Amino acid sequence: MPAVWPPREFRFSELPALDAVVVSHEHEDHFNIPSLHMLDRGIPILMSSRASFAAQAMLSEMGFRSVALAPGEVFSFGDLQIVPFSPDHLVSFNADEWDGMALLARDRANGGAFFTPVDVFPTKDMVARLVKALGDSAHFLTHMSEKLSWVDTGAAESLLTKKAEAESSQDEAQALDRLAMGAALAIEPGASVILSGDQIASLKFSTEFLWTVPERSRPERPLWRHHPDGEYGPASGVARLAEPEWREVEACLRELAQFLYGSLLYKRLYSLTVDTGALPQPKFVIVLRDQAGARGFEYDPGSCGFKPVPAAEAQRRYVCGVECWASDLAAARRGVFEPRILSLGHSRFWRPDKSMPDPFLHILWPFFHPQRWPQECLHAYRTQYAGVCQAESGILHGQAQARTAEVAAG
Ligand SMILES: [Fe+2]
């Protein structure tokens, strides 16, 4: 994803030697080809065994040895052990985090452990397994996103599950303090906690290779989710589609209609009763913006398709809808980027209430998931990798020319 928060600085030249790299799952903000390309190919990459074939194939094409991490299978190197845990997609909603796993890293020689659920929710089964795996060693728990999903009281034998909302690490620490009797540390990117035995030996809030940009120097936080009003540009930078590309978009909408059969949206729409003639209609619409004029497409379950409709006043006429640029839908279908980028100020959606599915979380994110399009996804990864290599050779060429010029100048 192009925007991570809080913003951070990374100095690759200062990165210490790595024994292995864990890629938690195949989302762009975790499985990132330009970042992976910076790594020595001798470093093994530990990747979720549930990732698509595209991710596994791409790692191998890049020259990496990848190790598939499966829930419950312990991976060891040196004194460190990595233990992956499966989420439970039946009891908690993890959006399209299909290959996501929670991870425990523990030091068998010196004690201490670190646990993160990454992007999935911890469950009772996970906590029970975790408690067993931790034994009585000192441990750290992190939360996911900005929802504190649990708290380690530091006193109880098992882990206390609580919920709280927070906007920043400081807010989170305060909330944790209230919930957990002062067991929380506000840690931002770059912080290191050195454990020795069961004690914290030292705590550093930044390292030579990673630190968080101070609050006063941060840019405005990118908008998450949709623009309720106002103008927004295409994430792809393309404002106008050629007619052949519109055919591509229409083909994508046919695929989307097939995907929607029996889905949450389908069930919800089929559960609505609306008085004759009343607006909005109990239907779902997609409005695709284009410089030459927006086009509307109404979901028609009966024909398992989307039929063209006027785009004007869609929000007044349809109970649920999503609007984005046509070029962005086409780009997501080609695998140029993940649909998550549309949620960063490049789209908007509406629905009457939360009983109606979120068009992104429940529809577009899972629709475009790599596991649904592994071939297209591999093609996109290859294109991205070729672009990274090309840019690098351009930089190297420029550096060589500059050196030649320096030598010539004496
Ligand atoms: Fe994710």
C-alpha cells in the first residue's frame, strides 16, 4: 500500500545482517516486490503456506528460497523459533486476510517472546495455544490495526481479552493502562525491546536503520476509506478510458456479478421490501467515473450481470453503491494494484446502515484477491519486478556515467 502510518524513515544501508525474513501474507503492504528485491537472495523468505501460487512462484523467480509457514508448524533458525497460528474465519471477520496468520517468535536460549496477530483477529483457540507455547517466559503482545484486541495483564496466568479503540500508539498505551494495570508500552516503528531472561534489558525508541517521523514533520494523514463528498482523482492517473478498455471493464463486471451470487450483498438485497415507487430502490449500483462522462451499472441478479443505467443521482436512486474511476477498476482487474488503494481517497460508497455489506471489505477486496486471480497476479508481479529491475539498471547506468564524467574531469 502506498501509505503506511505513522510515516517512518528506513536506512537500508544500516540494516543488520538478516537470518531470515518473514512475510506474513500476500497483501501489498506485506508482500512488496520492490522491498524484497533489496534483499540478498541468500536470505530465506518465510511465507504463509496459504498465499497464492503467484507469490510462491514470484519468490522463486526472484531467486529466493522460500519456506512455507503452515499453522502449527514450528520453524527454527538458531535459537529463534517462529510459530504460526491460524485465525478462525468462522468466528471472526478477517475481511480477505485468507493467507494471514498470527505469529509467535520466541528465543529458546535467552527467553522472551513476541507475538503479533498481524492482520487477523486473535481467537480463544489461538490464545489457548499461545498460553501453552509461552509457558512462563516473558512475552510481548501486539494488537492489530487500531483496535486493541487484547491485553496482557502481566499478572494473570492466561491472557485477558479486552477491546478498546485508539488512534495512535500513545492513545493505545493509555487505553491499555486503563485496562491492564500499567502493562503497556507505546511503541512506534523503529523501537527495540531487548529481553534478557524474563526482564527488559533495554528499550530504544529508534534504531540506526528505522525510526518514526516526528509528529510535527508528518504530512496530513491520508484519508482512509471513501470521500463522502468532493472531488478525487484516479489512483491509476488515467482519467479517460478508450472504448476497447470499456469492454474490458464490462467483462470484469460480468465476473463480479458471478462472484456476487449468494453473497452477503445478494442476501441483503433479497431481504429488502420497499414501497412501490419509493426511493432509493433496493438495488446495488456501480458508478464508474471517466473524463468523457460517468457510466452507471446496476447489479441485476436475474441476468447475473450489470446493466448500463444513468450515473446521475445514483445515491438518491440506489440503496447501496460504490463510485470510483473506470480506469482504476480496470487497473485492479489487471493486477496493477490492489483494490485497497481505492479506499485511500480514490472512491466513495454508500449504504443505509451496517447491515448492508461494505462494498470494499465484502465485495471488491475479496473479488480481487490473489487467490482468485493467481495467473493475472503472477503476471502483475512479473511486470512490477521487471519495472523495478529496469529502474535499477537506469540508476546504475546514470551512476556509471557520472563516475566516468568525474574521472574525465580529473
Ligand atoms: Fe492484510
